[in-house]
Amino acid sequence: MSEHKRLTAPIAPGGTIGILGGGQLGRMLALAAARLGLKTHIYSDEENAPAFQVAALRTHARYDDEAVLAAFAGACDAVTFEFENVPSATAEFLADHVPVNPNPRALAICQDRLAEKNFIASLGLKTPLFASIASADDARDGIAKIGAPAVLKTCRMGYDGKGQAKIADAGDIVQALGSFKGAPAILEAFVDFSFEASIVAARGADGAFAAYDPPENAHENHILKRSTVPSRLSAAQADEAKAMAWKIAEAFGYVGVFAVELFVGRDGALLVNEIAPRVHNSGHWTIEACVVSQFEQHIRAVAGWPLGDGSRHSDAVMENLIGEEANDWRALSARGGALHLYGKSEARAGRKMGHITWLTKKDGG
């Protein structure tokens, strides 16, 4: 395999950023790029991808079509992705033709929960106890190591609660493995946490690092419902979270925005749940509450621009609009918040259709 392409100079306004994936994150990346005078080219295997509506260029094709991918690479100055289930082979192929960031190694590790947990542990960062599960023997050994209750997750794919099962004993693991159709899995201990938080951060092509204030996150039915800044994290905990993100970014040689999802233990300890190698739902509040949003920050990083000012000028609460909640857009638009609707054609249960953000003066001032 040839050496991956690298940016040799910042991409000037008028240049084109390719984005793999056409969901709401790609849509908001495209809008941020447009503010900077950069064009976007969305590549998606969905015929009616929401990001197509706001992009200068659009390609609808499979992620393994190398002829189409090569043409896509030739039409872009750099490529990024908006979700981590893009095949890592796609990123590797493109990286031989055009600069791709975040790098394919970061994508590949974050696509596999076991590889990700081992990577996090290798950096000396805390995670919930975990064990690899692929057989009935592993089930018995895993329960002995982890205890119950626990949660079994497929190593690959799955988000918003998909590919997960609550475990009370080894028999539950065997049954869940059957429902996973034999896919490799990871058993994780339940964490008695006080609340959940995340750190959204960026590393530039020049190695510069910037992190946003960590939000506190509330989930409903395994889906993020609300992010609030400031969180209940102390200043020392916030600094620790930022240091954890920096360590991860350096170890990956990362370029772009990413998020680290955290459990905050009742003893104050910060445990890494998972890494998202992309812009993140818990960072949507940055669009209104910061000078430079997570979306602009990501575009800046992958285009080789200097990172922007991500400091927070307002307190914020971001709430996801899930399923039919977005159908009440008339009332939502009158509530005084900043309303974002993603242009999705059908409201389905559990589907993120938009979000709304409310601002107040920072720290009540």
C-alpha cells in the first residue's frame, strides 16, 4: 500500500472538502464550510441523504465502488467523514488518492469496541471493566471477571442502544450472542455513575489542540436527549477530561473534531465509555454558544486552517427532537430557542429529526 496523501498547504476558499456520509452531521459540516467559502462534496449510499440538500456536489453510490470513489477523490482537495460506520477500507482506499482526516487508523480502532477499549487502556485511562466474548466459554469467564448485571455489546456497528443486551448471567450472554448472529462481542460492567458527560475537542494539522467546555448529557431510551453547559463537573474534572482528550488525540495523530463520552463516578472518577471520531451530538450547542462551532472547527482542521476560538460565551441547553417531536415545528419555532431541522423525509421512532438550543447569560451573569 502506498503512503497516505497529506495536506501540503491549507485549502483556500473555493476548495472542496469531501464528506463521507450524508446525515445531519454532514449537513451541518457543509453549512459550516460554506461560511468559510469552502465547497463540500457529499458521498452517501442513501438516495435522499439530508446533507445532499445543502452541498455543492453530491455522489450517491456504494462505499465499496472503487471507480466512483476514485472519481470522488479526484474532485476533492481533502476528505473527511461524518459517521464512524464508513468502511475503514473505504477510508484506506481514498487516503491513497487524497488527504483523509481523521486518519483511517483512528476510524478502524473506533469501529471496534474491543480494539477501542484496549487502546484507551493502553494510554492509562480508566474504562468500565470489559471482556471479549465470542463463545459460551467466554460467557462463563466473562461473568466471573465482570460480574452482573452487565451489558453485552457487539464489537462492531450499533449506536443509540442498538446491538446491546442487558446481562444477568452467563445464559443471557449465550442467548444474546445468538441474537447477534455470532458477531464478536464485548461484555462491559455496569457503572454506578452519578451522571454522563463528554468532552468535544479538536486537533489541528499542526498539532494544535482545543477543547470545548464539557457538557452534561442525559439519555432517554439509549439516545441522547439533552446536553447542558455548564455541567456539574468541577473545574479540576473538566481539566482532567480535556487532558484525557489531548492524550487520545496525540496517540492517534488525530486531525479533526472528536468526542470522548464519559461516565462520572459517584466518587468523581472519570471513566471513558467510548470515543466518537467525528463531530458529536453533544456538541451541537456550540453552534450558538461559541464563536467557532464544532462543525467549523472540524472543517478548519481537515482543511489545514488554524483552529478557531471555541470558548463559550453563553450557557446552553441543547435538546434533541426525536421521531414525531419534530412534527410540532410551529410550536417549537415559537419557543425562543435556535431550531435546527435536518430535512429528513420521514419521522420514525428513535430517529433524530432535529434539535433546539436555548442560551442564557454565561454562568447566570
